[in-house]
Amino acid sequence: MAHCLSASRALAAFAAVLILLAAPAAFAEEAASQPNGSIDLKVPVKSHRAEVLVNEFELGYEYMYFHYKEPGLMKETGSMNGLFGRYTHHFPRGMMVRVEVEALFGNLRYDGQYSDGTPLTTDNDDWLAGGRLLAGKDFLLDREERWALTPYIGIAARYWYDDIKASGGYEREITQLYSPIGLELNNALSENWRWGARAEYDLFWAGWVKSHMGQVSGYEDFTNTQDAFSGQGAEAAVFLKYRLETVSLLLEPYYRYWWVGESNSETINTPAGRQDFVEPENNTHMAGVRLGVAF
């Protein structure tokens, strides 16, 4: 639970920073002085809405450093590479809809132990995939409409295929459903430059961990379930975009965190008789960067 509280506090602090960054622009008033010293609040101000809230499809390369740990039992670490795609649409009345997908592949280093306590170190073949559907509301924060804040919520799924390549090793498939709840800040620095930041809390709904233990002689496959609210996640990201004639270039570093508690148990046949198995409490740190184009 300490992991849950620290992640929530970090997310709240990051969200507060976003709001403080936006506040000066939100409350600034531009006015024109008249010859008699009065203020004319009806002077037209150019809107930059089309530059800060852009309908676009993004596609590119993604790198991630992945660190998964079951405290006191094992850890898996290493680099993963892949692709991402994202489409965002801002409607005239201020609604936002976004669809995201990503897929990454890599070899992770497994440091753990066998059931009898014998140390085990090996390389795994792994891949990750994710999909998200988000909806939000755009709020323009200043008169020139250079700043926009978009609260959003949605539904998402993440999948991790983990193949432990060692004597006695087996494949695992982890599928989890969650709801992203976050804030995104966008700012049009100029006609060509745009930057923003995102802070997100991930509400855990359900998880399934399928262990292909049948690949080990004398065992059988089983699936552990993870209950709603038995885990949580968080994400923070910043992004910078530069517009060329037909496309924009994207740079987006990010950090993600997941904590999931111990799963429900499953009883299976083993060489030693019927035994209970659980998916242990675990946490995952993911630091990455996206490089892509937007059009």
C-alpha cells in the first residue's frame, strides 16, 4: 500500500505543477489603452486554437527501459524497442477523442530462483502491447488561446508476453484492464513550435496471469486472476513538436509505474501433489522516449 500512496502523491504533485504553469496564462488579460487612458476590452485578439489543439495522427519509434520486480523473489530488466500510433481529434465544441496503440519487443534479463531456492539467471524473449481509448474536454486558458488544458478518462488494456528460457522455464501471459484518468496541457509557443505535458493515474480493473506450467513435466497450465482495485499505475510525460511544411516532428520522453498486489490463488497438480500458486505482489518501472512524425 505504501507504493500506492507514493504513486498517488507523485501524480497529484505533478498535476499541481501543470496547473501552476497554466495559471499565469489563464488569468492574464490583454487590453488596449485608449487615448483617454480607458481600457477597451473589445479589441479583437487573434486565436491560436488551431495551433494548440491539433487534429493529428502520430506514428513513430518507441524505446523503453523495463524494470519488473517481485520483491524478495525475482526481477526482469532490459531494453525494449517498438512502434506506436496515436490519433487525436478535437471537436469544435471542445470535446477530445484519442486512440492509441503500441507494441514493443526485447530481451529481458531474468534474475530469480527455482522453487527450491537455487539461483537462476537467464535471458527472456518478451513483448508488450497496449491499446487505449480516451475522451476528454478541452479548456482554453487565455485570451489568445495559446494554452489548453484537457482532463480525460478512458479504457485501456496492456498485455505482456514473458518467455523464461531456462531448464524448468515456461511462458507467461499477463493481460490487464484499467482506466486512465489524467490531465494534458498544450501550449503553442509559436507558429511552428508546440509543447505540452501529461499527468495520469491508472485505475486498475482486472487482470489475468496465464502460466504455461504444462511446459514443465508434471505440472499443468493455470490462470491467476487479479481483482479490481488490487493495483494502480501512474504516468508522466512531456512532449515537444516542431511543424515542417507537411508533417511535425515529435519528441516525447515518459515515465510509467505500476504496482499490483498478490493475485487470487489457483490449485494445480504437481509432482509433489496438489499445490496452490499465486502471482506475487509486483511493481514495474518503465522509462522511455517516443520519436515520431505527426500529420
